[in-house]
Amino acid sequence: SYELTQPPSVSVSPGQTATITCSGDKLGDKFACWYQQKPGQSPVLVILEDNKRPSGIPERFSGSNSGNTATLTISGTQAMDEADYYCQAWDISTTVFGGGTKLTVL
Amino acid sequence: EVQLLESGGGLVQPGGSLRLSCAASGFTFRSYAMSWVRQAPGKGLEWVSAISGSGGNTYYADSVKGRFTISRDNSKNTLYLEMNTLRAEDTAVYHCAKGHNGSYYNFDYWGQGTLVTVSS
């Protein structure tokens, strides 16, 4: 079965750029999306189809996908961005989530 | 405004059954694929099942194949998940989610979830 791998945790200072990776075999040949989940809340889609921002998502969120790695980039990270982030891709009749990355802003 | 409201969760014994519902509003329900995603306490997201807008195509994670059945009633704008032969590892919050532009992922709206606890 297809697997997506994310680092368990990433730390960033306020105002700096946070980068979260998601790795999978030939992931660049598929579309990847990203979710943000804060404690006690449902996930929120922040990037769809590799690099598109849904309505209402701040411009500081961006995405890319090439080769075996999709990347979520948060520019000018704010304290409110502290959350768990999950990548997702579709592969032959199933969809898969990465294990999640806890982003700490300190 | 899009709303997804799950119900039907609760405490069930191992080997038991439960039926979850997800009432949808604010969009043309029959035009969109829908999915169930679960999250065990303190764990990550796990996709469970998906169904096409017409209901003619269904997909399942290996972990639930043969035990869970997804269905929908487009006349009632409601999504269902019939869960049989439940195991302790099925304990989780179950969310229904709407696919963006008809896709089976890119979930642009989620319900708040309903908790299923499998325990004796």
C-alpha cells in the first residue's frame, strides 16, 4: 500500500519560514494536498492540488510537489500557525494521509 | 453555508455494530463525492471510505474492507457508514468530509465528528 512520510515535528521562530515535507514514491506524479489541525478542531484544507490555496487561506501558505517530495511552506510564520499538519494524496482507489507533523512556533 | 453534522457514535462492545450518519446542507449533495475519515485518540488521520456522488462507486481502506459499508441517500442529503464486527482499534472520532470539485480527496469541508468507542 502507498505510504506518505512526514517528519514528526518541526520548529520555527515567529516571522521565519517553516518547511514541512511529505515523501512518497513518485509523489510528484500525483496531486498532494495539506491540512492544518489545531487541538480539538477538525482539519482545515490549506493547500489543494499541490499548490492551490482555498478561499480564506492566507497567502503565507504555499505548496510544491516534485519527484518524491511534496512541501508545505509557511512564510512569516505566526503563533496562530502552531498546529498539526497532514499531507494527503490519492493512489489507485484509495487516499492516504501522512503521519502528521507538529509545527511548534517558538 | 456548507454544514456536515455527524451522529450515531457511542460505546459498543467488540464484535458489535453501529451506523453513523452525516447530514449535509449548503451544497448540491448529489454532485460531490463524500468520505469518512477517522482519528484515534492522540493519533493521526486515517481515511476509511469514499463514495461517488451517485453512490455507484465505493472505496475502502484495507483495515475496514469487508466490515464497513458506505452509502448515501441523495434524497435526504445524508451519508452513512455501517460498521460491523467492530474491534478495539476502530475506536476513534469519525468525520465525514466533502471532496473539493468532486474529487475523492482535497476535503474542503469536514464535520465535527462523532466518537466511536469499542470496549467491553
